[in-house]
Amino acid sequence: MPPTTQNEIHGIQDHKSKAPHNHHAHWSSHFVFLLAAIGSAVGVGNIWRFPYLAGENGGGTFIAAYLVAVAIIGAPLLLLEFIAGKAFACSALRACEQISKKFSLFYYVNFAMLLIVFSYYIVVTGWTLGYFLLSLFGVFIPFSQFSSTYLSLIFAVIVVLIQFFIARVDIKAGLEKVNLFLPPLLFVSLIVLLSNALSFKNLDKAFAFYTSVDTSVLLNNSDLWIVAISQAIFSLSIGYGIMLTYGSYLRKREELFKSTFAIACADTAVSLIACFVVFAFVFAFGIAPDSGPSLAFESLPLAFQQIPYGGFLMPIFFFLLFAAATTSAVSMSELTICNLEEKFRMDRKRASLILLGLLAILMLPSALSYSPLGLKIDGLSVLGFLDEKIVGHFSPLVVLFFVLYLGHGYKGLEKHVRADLPKQFVAPFLFLVRYLIPLLLLGFFVRQFL
């Protein structure tokens, strides 16, 4: 691994490139890129979001739809972002502006959706921090009690300050190096939980819920497919420019096809294991699987109270989850700061202050929805409403803009696809990203309102 420089970010090193901007950076190795991309994808989306969406949408029926969504939509779009990023070797905003100044306005819709996600992602990250600190000092608080205080707000404020500190002093290179070890450690901790979950009561009920597929719902419920697609988008971090930015740090001759497959498989494996673990504990403790966004935080702390060495393992698990959530949040912070720097030509300090203000304001409604105020919209907590109704239903439309933008607006796409993919996959891939995926996204989006 070559030596790095002061401007290193995400495990990459400076390089004089032939990109439109004459100074860009590269990953120090392909393995570093692979682990960092997995680290960006794997996090609270797998352990928090996936199980609660599966619980609300029929268990195995949702899982079946999700696997199809990842295979047909998620993985191809992840590959598309990597190919485009490697071709442009610049930020997502600059890449969009190079394609078309007018069409680049659609990127701001994607960016607005990213800020909505970020607003409640901060709150969930605060939950992981809260349970880490509480368990570290041997304090156990059920989530119902946790959410009846202002702890959600307090820990969300701490997370915002942590993000500001990271952005201000630019220590993300070190965090990304740590992130290289987080996915394996988080995976090991899930395996430990899984081994214990197999001995809990009502495992047969959990397994039945996890594996049963209602084919009539699977074939006829467009809402199910929209939610499954939105989770694939959320979990793989696609459509917002994050993975395009990661791809921009790749060298021109680096392989992408197998790497994308590995990233998608690793992310899906973590989601499936986490979901089964949560369901096992949910049915063991008599918790309703459709409890909503708090499902994992209701079941996992209870489980740690029952398993051997749970008092020792609980702070380790929640620390790993908090660290993974934080480094994923850094990716969102960096994209926000990069857009502010490039669009408004401001320095990093000013961009960091704007980020601080944005996060402090945007996270408040979600944080207060899990407090004595109990803020709600349409009968759901604000956090639940944003995640289920806004992100869950509209992120496929936002990604539709992005895929149309790259698939039809970028004239050099076919040349780069031919350079990056095995010959036999070029035509099917181009058909997927230019025609089939846009039609599926548009069709499912429209059908949910009919």
C-alpha cells in the first residue's frame, strides 16, 4: 500500500490525474475500496431498518421482494454509479453538471432526499450511542422508557456535534481506516447473537414468519415492492452520489463487476442475519413484529439481558453499531460539504458550520417524536413518517431521475461499460439501466397511487 498524503480521504492517496479537474485522488488499493464500500453500506440500515420493514410487510414476503429488488435494481445501479464515478473522477454534482447544466437540477432533488435521510439517521445513530453508553455503565432502560424521556434529543445533539467535529478538523481518513475493520467485527457480533438466538423459545414461529411467502401479496401489492426497492436503495447507498464519489477514486483499470457483486452480497447477508436475529428475539419476548422503527431497539437490549455474558457483549455490539453508523454518516457529511464547497465556492470551515446548522434543525422533529412531546404526522412518529412515507415511497422516484440522467444523458456511458464489464454482460446491463429499471421504478411508483 503506497504512502498517503495530507489530503488523503477514505483510505485514498493524492494523484495527478487526467480527469477534467487536474488533481484527484485514488484508493491506495482495490481491497481498501472494497472494504470501505462495504463499510459505507453496512450499518444501521441493515440492523435497524431492514428488520422493522420486514416486520411490517409480512416477513418472508418482504424478504423475497427485497432479494429480487437487490438483484434486478440495487446491484446494477450500484455498478452504474461505480462506472460513472470512475469515468468522471469527480464529485456527483460536478459529474451531473458535466452531463447537462439544465438536467443537473434533478440532482438537487436527490440531494434534498439525502438530507431527509440524514435528518433521522442522526437520531437513530444517537440511539446506538445512547445504548452503548448506558450499557457500558451497566444501566438497562427498555426502549419504551428511553423514548419517553429527552434522551433521543440529547444523544442526537451529541451525534451532530461529533459530525461537525469530524467535518471541521477533517479526520475522516483515520475514521475510514477504522471502518475497514468494522464490517467484519459487526458481522462476528451478529453471529454471536445468532448462535444464542437459536436457543430461545418460539424459534419455530420466528422461522415461519421469516420464511413464509404470500405469493398473492408478492405478485399484486405494489406498496410492498416500493418499500423493498427503497430498502435496497437505502442499504446500498445508491442514488445520492455517495457511491459515485467512491467510484471516482478508482483507477481506470480497476475491476468493478465482481467487486459490485461482492459488496451487494455482503450487505444482503448482514441484513438477512440481522433480520432473523431480531425476529428470534421479537417472538421470544412477545413483541409485535410490526412495532415499527423501534423494533430492533426494543428486542436487542432485552436479548442481551438473557444471553451469557450479555452485560459484556451489549456495549461492544452497540459501540460497533454506533461506529458503523457514524462512518456511514461521514459519507453523507462529506457529500454535503463537497456540494457546498463546489457550488458556492466556500471553504471547509464555513461549509462545516452550515452542515452543523442544517443537521441541528433537521433532526429536531425526528428526535422529538421519540420524547415526551411524541410528535406525530398522520398517526406515525415524525421519524417513522419520514422513513416510511417520504423516503420509503419517493426514493425510487428520486433514483429514477438519477438513472435516467446517467443512462440517457451521459453519452459516453456505453464506452465505459464496455471497458468495465465482460463482453457478454454489456448489452443486458445497458438494457437494464436504460430501459427495464426506469420502467420498473416508474411503474411501481405510479401504481401505488392508483
